[in-house]
Amino acid sequence: ANEGLEVLVLEKKKLPRYKICSGIIFKKSQDITEKYFGKIPSSVYVKPEFLKGVRLWSDIEHFTDWPFSNGGAPNVWRSEYDYWLIKNAGAEVRDCWSLRGFKDSGNYITLECHEVSSNETVNITSKYLISAEGSLSLIRAKLDPEFEKNLKWFIAYQNYYEGDSDLDPYFYHGFLELQYGEVYAWFSVKDGLQIFGTAVKKGFQLYPYLSKYTEMLEERFGLKLKKLVKKSACMGNDMCSTGRFFLGKGNVLLVGEAAGFLNAFGEGISCALSTGLFAAEAIRKGIKSGDDALALYTELTKQERKQTRASWKLGAKIAGRDLMPT
């Protein structure tokens, strides 16, 4: 938008929008945020405002700390962080709009959209289309149905409870034992809420893992649950762990988790920010030079793809097993 281009963001939910997320702004994300959007406002933060690091438990007695630098990592509500970003992006934003389909004619793309408030179908024409839909991408599925058929999926589930525990609230905790989850199980605190969850392969029962994990937290770490405030779930796939990225087709580019960018243990904010920037740069350069935007984007994301693959290899080494269910 800052380059004089007309940019339209379509969001199918009402903003600000809840997302299942750790809400930790890692160093890479902090740098990008401050460079392009400024200082994160206090309204976005939760208590504790900064986390000291990630604490990974190999079993219930032994852990390794991975500390954050520069005074810690901002601890935020993802909904408020995203809302602040999009309000300061310089683009036109339409929430409660969903994409039903699209057609790439080469010179332009026609989008078939549904406006919830009026219950009307609206066609929009654009030169480029960027998918930032997350792992379950309608756009990716329409571009390559065969690619979609070969993906393996997992389900992540998370509880938000009023309560307390003996776990240090200044750390994001990950429990690596397979009995608590096929990827890993996690725990954090935001504004006093005890937030914990786990993930399993799609089609398998999640409750036995969650039940055993909750019982362990209660017995070993004094977790006391009072009132259930929220529960949520999402789907993820193995694009990130296998390195099967899908960057786009024609004038359609995919960013973040839609393209397969997600770091080990589920950190995706830094990937989303960096690939979003790369997509914007590729389109800007493509318009000015006449070069193919997808080819430019492919080159720009070369290092990011390498880092994503490396993070999953490191994660597997730390856990002593593959982190993604097969």
C-alpha cells in the first residue's frame, strides 16, 4: 500500500478475530513489527507482559530452558496484535467477507466473494491474489487438488481456564513425552488464565492425551481449574515438517502457513510476517520490471524455506523423535 498500489484485505470473521496461538512475539517478529509498524501498544500486551523463554520438559522432572534475549519476548493476545497490525497496514480492510472462488485469466484475477452483512455475492477484480488463510487453504486446494490429497493433518486443541498452578508463568512450557500428545503438549499463562493444549493426528482420539496431560499438570504442578472460559481447536498439516512448500501459481501467491511456513513447536508469526513482506516485494518488483512475481517470490523465500526445514530438524533432535505425526 505504501508503494501507491491499491491493496484490499478480505477477512471472513469480524475483527478483532480470535486465533489459537501462543501469542509470543519472537525476536524476528519484534524486529519486523517495529520496522514496519512501530512499537507494540500496551493495549495488546497481557500479564506477564514479557516471557523469559521457552521451557521444554523431556519428562516431568527434567527441563531445558531456551531463554529469550533483550529482556524477554512480548506476551500478547493474538487477536489484538493482528488487529493493530492490520489497522496500521495502509490497506482497505473488509471484515465479514469470505472468498467463494476465483479465476485467474492471466492478466487479472476475478474473485467471487460473499458479503455476510448483505448476504450478497460480489465479484472483485485484481491483478494479484495473496493467500494468508492458514493451513486449511481454499485457494491452495483450488490451485492444486492433487497436492492437497497428499497432505497429512493433525488437530490442535486448547483450553482456557480460570485457575492457578505452580508452573512458572514467565515461561512458555512444552512437554515432549509422547503420552501427552503426538506433536507436543503446551502450557502458558495470560492475564491469569491457565492455557494448555495438545495435538494429535487427524482421525485419532484427542481426549485420552488431553486427559492424561491434564491429570499430570494437576498432580505434578498443582494445576487447579476453576471455570472454563474458552476452548478452541484448529487443523495443521505436514507441509512445514516435510518441506513441501506451495508458493503459488500464476499471479496467486501463498504466504505463511498456507504456503507451508511454520516453525517447529508451532511458531508461525515470524514466518507469516516475513513471507508476507516477501510476497509484497515480489509483486512490487514484478510490476516495475515486468518479471514474474512468483519467480521473484520463490527466490526471496529461499532462506526462509531453509530455516523452516532446519527448525523441524532441530525440534526432532530436541524431542528425540519426529514432532509431526505420520
